[in-house]
Amino acid sequence: MDVTKGLEVPGETLEAEVKAFFDSAPPLQNSDGITQLLDQFIKRNSSPSENGKARRIVCVTSGGTTAPLEQRCVRYVDNFSSGHRGATSTEYFLKAGYAVIFLNRKGSFQPFCRSLPDDPLLECFKPTDESNIQVCEAYSEAVKRAVVDHHTAVTGGLLLKLHFNTIFEYLQILQIIAVSLRCIGPRAMFYLAAAASDYYVPWKEMVEHKIQSGSHLLDVKLVNVPKMLSVLRNDWAPLAFCISFKLETDSNILLKKATAALEKYKMDAVVANELSSRKEQVVVVTSAENVVVKRDKSRSDNDVENPLIKLISEKHATYIEHPGR
Ligand code: PMT
């Protein structure tokens, strides 16, 4: 099997594909507001913190993007990702002293909510009388912890949450974040755990109204979404530390695919994970070594993201000292 399939991106073609993608995208709502929020966030986290150094800032992407089939969208192609990886990693990055820009799919898993049930608002609270509610005893500690930790991170200016639904919104916001973070050079990190659509219908070729049912065959042409990793690396934020992810269901090709992506897109590391074991172990692939990272079941904070973020954060610290590649 050719594991480099889908990785060939001749320079000129990629440039044209990227231009076509952004030219065809519907204008992003509130892009000025997003830029303003980012500028404030970066400025705030660029003055020295307690250790006398400016904080490191990581952009964590999380959840799956959609590719709409209609402009007034009723139907879309979705990507698998619950957002658990991104949300949990965000918590550990905050613990490690990072400021985090959490670019996440609306409605996906959120940081600090791991101990809460699926529908926390309805399950964690109960009415005491007609006009009052209180937290159910069983969840009182978990709710308090989640609310306090989230509030502390957001009001302390350490967590900025931005949302996307479509692949258009995701890549447009990612570009704004990358260009905004360029000014902090190697202090910035991209941790790209989102599952981005590989195919999309260009906006101008998309029907406006809901596709009518009735015909036996639905003929929709989907175009390859250009891989933005090399654009991020070469143009948007050339000095940032870049971690991408590789998900496969066939463990026999996982490491080869991750290594091919590392080389092709000049990532600093690629986190390789297999669908069924992704919460148990991952492999961090770098040009120097492959490190297997496993969940430590003996600890209370026993997520695989705990040792993973420790390792990535150490590699980032080394990179800041010697930013050459
Ligand atoms: O959210 P969970 O349920 O916890 O699951 C976590 C996860 C399995 C989704 C996560 O750990 C993971 O592996 N995310 C990447 C999924 C994937 O297969 O990515 P990909 O092969 O489509 O892309 C690889 C990298 O290229 C990604 O970092 C992506 O951000 C980037 N990409 C993808 C498409 C595209 N057009 N441009 C890109 O830059």
C-alpha cells in the first residue's frame, strides 16, 4: 500500500488550491471581533508571568468540521471527533502554565466537564420549589470544581474559546489565529487535534436551497480540501511549534502515515493514534524518535493526555531554546 497517498502537494498546485478554497468560502461572521479578542489575549499573555518569562500560548483545535452540501444548509458531511482529546489536553496545557486558545466545534466536549454527566444542566440540578433550583448532592463537588476551574481560566485571561461548525469557518479562524500568533514566534504552539474535512463542495458550486429528495442518485462533486499544514508551517506562523495528529483504524499503516506527514509537512511532532485505543495510548513521532505514551492507570488524573502534554511541553521548551529546525 502507498502510505504517501494524499500527501503529494506540488508547491504551485497547493497555492492555487488554497486560493480557490479561501476565495470560495462564505465570509466569516465577526472576523474583526475575533481578531480583536485574539490581540487582547496575546497582549495579556505576553507580559512576564510569575517566573519572569512571558507565557507560552497554544492553539488547541478540537472536534470535527462539517462540509455543507447546501448554502442554506440542511445537510452536511460530518467528521468523527467528540472533542474529548482537545478538551482534556486544554486542561493539562493550562496546568502546565500555558495560555490556551481553544478552537472547537460548537457542541463538542468542553474543558473541565469530564466528571459531569452528558446533559449537566438537566441532570446536575433539581428544583427545590416552583422558583428555585439547587445542585444535586451527587454532583455538587464535580459541578463546583468545573465551574471554579473554568471561571478561573477564562476570567484570568488564560483560556479563549472560539467556535466553528464548517470547514470554511475552521480554516478561516485558524488562519486568523496563526497570523495573530506570528508576533510571539517560537512561544506559540499549534496542537491540531481537530478532525478536518478532507472533501468539500466549493461555495459557488453549492446549491442554495435544500436538495430535493426523489431522484435515485444524488450527484454531488466534492473537491479535496487543501492540506493547510504546510501553509501554516511556511506562511502563516513559520516559527511556531507545530503538532499535528494522525488517526487511522488500521494500526499497520499508522506509524508510516504519521512519519510521512511529519516529513512532508515539516511538523515538529505528529501524534499517532488508532481509533479504538486512542484513550489508552498514542505514539509521539518526531524526527529523532518515536515515543509511546500510555495512560497511567495508577493515578487519579490518569488520562493519556497527562503524560502526553508533559512530553510535548518539554519538547516545546527545548525548541524555544533552540528554534532552528
Ligand atoms: O475527539 P476525540 O473523539 O477525542 O478523538 C480525537 C481524535 C482521534 C480526533 C484526534 O486524536 C485526532 O487524531 N485528530 C486528527 C484526525 C485526523 O485524522 O486528521 P487527518 O488525517 O484528517 O489530518 C491530519 C492533520 O492534518 C490534522 O492535524 C489536521 O488538523 C490537518 N489537516 C487536515 C485536513 C486539511 N485539509 N488540512 C489540515 O491541515
